[in-house]
Amino acid sequence: MTKKVYDLEERTYLFAKNCRLLLYKFPKTTANFEDSKQLIRSSGSIAANYIEANEKLGDKDFKFRLKISRKEAKESILWLRLLRDLNEPFNSQLSNLINEADELRKILSTIINKV
């Protein structure tokens, strides 16, 4: 079992990194290529927007960046589900990433609701 990272900047970085590391192993099909490109963008955007939120220009900007980060987490779940459904040998790893993306989404939602 992997130890949970509680620094959200680090955790979002690790999520994006783990998505990329897994994608290197995928068969080179058109669907995998296109879905992988989208996942790379959305997973990295979770981290990038969270970092920008922490460098906020005000409360409105902070909340806006968090909402973008949450939106990207939802989008990552979509791409991960598509990849999982088309790449059976990687189901377990993709399911773990889906769970992590959903946890990030929930954490971001909680922060947004408390702001």
C-alpha cells in the first residue's frame, strides 16, 4: 500500500506523473494516442491550476483556479475510464488512478465549499 501524500501540490504532481508513467506502457493505437494526449493535459492541469491557486491574486482568483483544477480532475476521470475500458491488462492501475482523481476532486470540492 502506498503512503498517502498530504501536501496537495505534491499529490497533484504525483498524480500527473503516475498517469504519464503508465501511458508509456500502452499499445500504440489511435484511440490510446488521442485519449493519452487528453489525459496528459488534464492531469497536468490539475497540478498547475492548484499551484496557481496557491499564488492567488485574491479570494476570487483562488476559488476560480480551484474550480478549474476540479474540472480537470473530472475530465481526467473520463479519459482514464475510456483508457481502462479499452486496455484490459491495465485495468487495476487505471482504476487506482481513477480513484485518486476522484479523491482529488472531492478534496478540491471541500476546499471550494469552505472558501
